[in-house]
Amino acid sequence: MFAEHPLLSMSLGAPRWESIEQGDGTMAIVEELKRIGEARATPFAALALVVTLGWISPATADAANAATGERTISGVRISLGEEGRRWTLVPTLLDGKVESFVALREDAPYGENLTAVWYRKIAAADGTESWQTKAFDDQDQSKAIRAVKQALALADSTDESWPVAVAAVAAAEPEPMAKGLLESDALAPLVAELEDPQPIVEMLEDAGWQAAWIGPLEGVALATAEPDAVACSQAAVLTAVASGVEAGASGDAEAVAFAELQAGCSDICLPWTWTSAGPTCTGCVVAAWRQVGVPEPDAPHCAMLCWFETTLNCTWIRTMTRRTLDCTRCSWTETGTTSETITAKSTTYFVGPSGCNWPPPATFTCPTSPDNPNPGCGSPRQTQSPGGWTPVPPGPPC
């Protein structure tokens, strides 16, 4: 009995479609997958766990969560993976503790690639904890975020904390996922038999398959780090990163996560990059102010109010630090810019020796700028975070 399942194999770079025997031939296919995987295996040094930590003010959770605790979105953002396969982890918090991670693909998907994966901590009745992995079939990340928001009953005030806008309509219920494939995938049982499925899953991703390999969250790849190394499970990696997020400060987060990972797994260094200083504003340029609306009387204070708006362009600088595979560290500087529309007002008082001179003269006109025409840097908001970070030459020395 044969069923036509799409198994992608590669021959000189060209894909072809084959059928998978559902009977005694299954293990032969598994062996072929293993053979292909060994041929395409990448060294451990190619893996990267790159973590960029930047803090934003967490929003207040919905009152509907009162029975289970306060739910918020963490300001920590974690970038995982190697070039071309980067993902951003967004932690959700319950009473300040990481409850889940939403992984969003940074690079544009190819074909039917998965773009949103949800790792959620599950507590059993006996107090033990595990991590549940589900992926969204819909490639629209904004719909996936809406689904997470609804499942956790997050307040509308948390919407601005997501790196992607929250859609009005939620994606369908996410599906369980293991080793980079949805459980319903025809290849899932076969890939589950592989000791190191990374090369196969990445090959499927490259072919536009509905797959996502988010290393090193899968954990199994760490088994090849060193001879006799103890592999870190997915749960161990997620728990260690969660501990780092809960530590708060960027330097402490990196140290806490690394120490916990070493305690449960091999004594190895995961490549890790974080913001060690900044971002700091180095200066702003204010465009010409323009008046908005008409003067507003403020009779109780004997004043006329005028409103203005302009574009504020600021430059920022930050220091990045990276720990490499051999546990050495290096640092470099990056610059970025922000551009936002800001509003400000001017207040003109009409007060004389005898008190309030009200009403003001009919010929009153607004000044050409607000009371504070040079507002300065302020702080980079989540919606106006510095974009296009550029390393200062010569760039990262490691």
C-alpha cells in the first residue's frame, strides 16, 4: 500500500517528488534522510544564539487576569539563529516571570515556511514544568500575535509592545510542533527518528516547506559541540533564557542565562551578543515648527495657548558585546537614527500690575515656535526605536 506523500530529496540542487511507502519501506526512507543529513551537516560553530537586550516599559495587564496574576509583555527582545535564519523571541510575563516566548521569523519566508512559533510553559499538578511548542499555520504574524493576545487575555495597552502590529482577526489555533515540523506533517514521524534533524529540516525550509528550524532552541544540535558533550534539551535552553529575561538588566541577563545553561548541560560557550551600553542619544535636529489649529483661550490662567508640531531627527549610539564560541569577548559601537513627529505648545500670559488683563487683544497672533523649541533627545520609544543600526568601521572585531 502506497500513499503519495511529498518527500523532498535533492539531486544536484534540483528538487524531485517521491512517494513514501507506509509499510516496511519506512526505515529505508529514514536511513536515506540520515544519509542526506550527514552530507549537509553544518559544524556547531555555524550555530548562533544572538541575544539583544533592550528595555521598554511593560504595559499593564487586563483586569481579567486578576485571578491568575498580572500578564505583561517583556521589554527584552532575543534574536536567535544564523544569517538568513534569524528569529526574534518576544517573552510574555505572568507576575514578572516568563510564561511563554513568541518566536517571529525575521527573514522573509520562502514558500510555505512557518513564521510564528509559540513556546509556552506548562505547569503540572505536581509542580513540575515543561514547555509546549506550537506553530501557526497562517504566515501573517500579526494574526498570530492576536491569537496569543486572546489566549492570554492581554490588555489592549500591550499592543504597542509587540514588534509587529496586532491584527483585528486572530489566526487559527496553533498546531503542536516538534523538531521543526508540524505534528500533522507527513514527514514528522520520519524526521522524529533522526538524531540530528537540523540538516533535513533546513533543506525543507529552503524548498519552501511548512517548516522552521530555530536553533539552538531545538537543543539537539548542542550534542555535537564537543566530544562527550551533554546535549542541552529544548526545555533547558528555554528555561535558561527565561531566567536571563527575568534578571532584567542586559549584562545580568546574559550571565544568569549562561550560568544556568552550564549548570544543566555541557561546559561550553554559546555565541551570545547583547547591548552592553546605551542606546544613548548623541544629538537631535529639529525641523521648522508649524502651527497646528487656532489659538486656544485659557481664561482661568489669563493665557492663550498655541500648538505646534515638527519632525525631530535624532542620532543614537550603543555598544555591543559578543562572547564567541571559545568564550572570548569583543565589543564594538553601532549608530542608529530616529525620526518622529512631536507636538509642543506656547503659553502667552496677559497679566498686568492689577492682575489679569482679560480678554486678550483681538489682534493676538501666535509666536513662531513653542516655549521649548529645542526639546532634546528624550528616550527612544518602542514605536520609535533607533532603526538601521550600523556598526562603526571597522565593525565587529569577532
